Amino acid sequence: MTSDFIQLGYIVAAVLFILGLKGLGKPRTAVRGNALGAAGMLVAVVVTLTDNRILSFWQLGVGLVVGGCIGVLLAVKVQMTGMPELVALFNGFGGLASVLVVGSSFLEVQSADVNVAISDTFTIAAAATALIGAVTFSGSLVAWAKLRESVGSFGFAGIKVVNAALLFGGIVLGALMLGAPTSTGLLVGVIGCGLMLGVTGVFPIGGADMPVVIALLNSLSGLAASATGFALGNSLLIVAGSLVGASGLILTQIMCVAMNRSLPNVLFSDAPVAGGGADADEVYAGKVTSTSADEVALLLDTAERVAIVPGYGMAVAQAQHAVRDLTRALEENGTEVVFGIHPVAGRMPGHMNVLLAEAEIDYEKLIEMDAINPTFAQTDMSIVIGANDVVNPAAREDPDSPIAGMPILDVDKSQTVVVIKRSLSPGFAGIPNALFAADNSLMLFGDGKQAVADIAAALKDV
């Protein structure tokens, strides 16, 4: 009876996960989808706690309390600018949890009666979990460090060969486990290959590709959980892990298309080297025009349509609420305001959408790149806040540029472009931005939050 109750609970949780994921596909239903997913996880945890085979209830309770406290602390302490790093850590801990769970199950099987046959399914699932989970853990830690800008990107001659050797070695050791399913050494070897592959695989990837990497690591954490489900014979882990893995792969492909690159090109490219195309002196010398908040306000007072393009600089300055206030001031003045969202703006998929939603900006105003690009020619002013490479015309015009071919937001086609930045510093690609020196561009130097607030204040005085 208990077993039937657990399986029924797992079915309910799986259905809630599926409905939740479906709800997350649209802005209007995202909140409901998140609630359904959370409810599914609650059902899964409660049902699992009824199976008191490994730990006592009080031990499980202590784990829930400790984990809950850590979660609450992170939710309170981590700023929105730190969400990409936090997501990277979550992916990594998901992979580590899968490795630890399958490792404990492996040791449990190893210590059992020697006459008990170990199925090939368990062995293959354990090896797959160990390899994928280890890659996810170490790769996510490197991604976390890169997002914090604690480390840069680097590679060396032959790093692709090393990565291929590590992957091949992990697969071979996993295959050898079929002949020696109780070999701790082989399992440790698989984990070791995975840990090293995660490091050498993510380190060469450039910062501009990190949103793709975050999506892929999220997918790998799901695949590791699914493989753990096969090892444990847990249907819910298989379903939940498969959903996360599949959705992560779909998102990864969407991000690659947005950058006009293939996934192999992202994963197996050499470490980025700054350079290519024109240098900063050639692009900027005597061509950059500075402006002030008062001058921008005068231009906005007569604008009928304004497009705001957010980037990571907006997140750093925490300017989203100031942007909301400016938006409302413009709309009160009869101006149409929209937001141009590039798929890889920020440090993780959907970063800008989350920030703007936090500031209570309507989802209907957030327009994706393909939809807004044809309208820039009819836009009186585009305001770029902290974005760089995703608005750089070099991607469209300079075949020698490192970002050549990457789809961008065509803000340079607007009547006037105002770029809010602290300086002329380059973006992730490390190249100058010709937009800053365009004839129709004005540079408003300063902190993003303060600059936007100054424009809103000046607009009221016009």
C-alpha cells in the first residue's frame, strides 16, 4: 500500500512539473507555472519522506531545516546582479548531489551480499551519473568564477585533444565497469575524468558565450539527475531530470541561434583573443559626442517612440527601477516606450527580463530582437543602458570582427541613439563599439541608475 501511495505521489508530482514547465513558457503564466513546479517539488519531497529506508525522519528533518536556512539566506543576501552566479552554483550543486547519491548507492551495493547480481542498467546509470555530474559540478564552479570575473578565459595548444581524451577516457572507464561493477577505482576514475573535463572544457569559453554555457550546464544537471533515477529505480527522478535536460538543451539551441553559432563552435573554440577589426583609437578618435541629462530630456520631450535597450551594465547599476520611473514619465507625456531584448544580453538567459519584471515593467513592452529590429527605423530615440556587444554594428559590417555574423539589435538605425555608460570600455568581446562614434549617437557618461534618474528629473522640468 505504501508503495502504491509513493508511486501515485510521484505521478502527481510529475504532472505538476510538466504543467509548471508549460506555464513558464509564457510571461502571463510564468508565475502560475513557477507555483505549480514548486507544488510538484513539495509533493515529491513529502512522498519521498514516507519511504523511511535509509535515514530516519529526524535526520531528514534536520537536512530540510539546514538546506532551507541556506536557501533563505541566499535569497535574501544575493542581489539580482548575482543571480547568474547563483544559478551556476545551483547547477553545480545539482551535479554534485547526483554524484554523491549514486556514489552512496554504489557503496551500498558493493557492501551487499557478493552473490547478489548487479544489473548492467545500474552500472551504466552509475557511470553516466558520475561522468555527467562531475562535469556539471566542476564546469559550473569555473562558470561561477568567470561570471564573478575572478578568472578569465584561457586555453593552450592541444586543449581540444585533452578534452577529447578526457571524455573518451571517462567513457572507456565507464564501459570497463560492466566487467567489474564493484570496482571503486573505476568509478573514481570516471569521476576524476569528469571533474577535469568540466574545468578544461569551460575555461576556454569566452564571456560572451557564458549564457549558452549556463543553459547547457543546467541541462547537464538534469541529465545527471535522470541517470541517477535509473540507478536508483526512481521514476520521478527520471521524469524530472529528463524535463530539465530537454528544456535546457532547447534553450541552449535557442541561445546558439541567437548568436548565429553552433554548439560545437561554442564548446570547442579556442580561448578568445582580443583583437580583430579596427582598434579603439581608429574607431573613437574625435568622433565621440558627449551629452547631458538635460539635453536628452529635451530630445525625449518631442519623441513619439522610444526604445530602451538594457544590458548587464543596467544590472550592475541596479537601474531597473529608475528605468521604470523614466518609462512612466515618458508615457505620461504621450510617448510610446518599448524594450529591445537581445537573447544573450546579461549573464544568463532571461537576465534582462527578470530584472525588468522585478521593476514591474509590463511583459508586453519587452520585445524580442527579431520583432523589434524592423521597427528601429521608425524609432525617434533608442536608449542603450549598459549594453555593448549586442548593439555593436561591427557584427553586421566588419567581417574581420570577432563577433562578425552575430545578430544584434539594430539601434543604430534609430533617428537618435543615447548610450549610457561609465566609459568607452569594451564588452565581453574586448573590441571597440562603432555605435559610440556614430553620427546619430550621443554618449551620456556616468552611473546608469543616476543617469536615468537625472533624465527623468530633467524631463519633468522641460
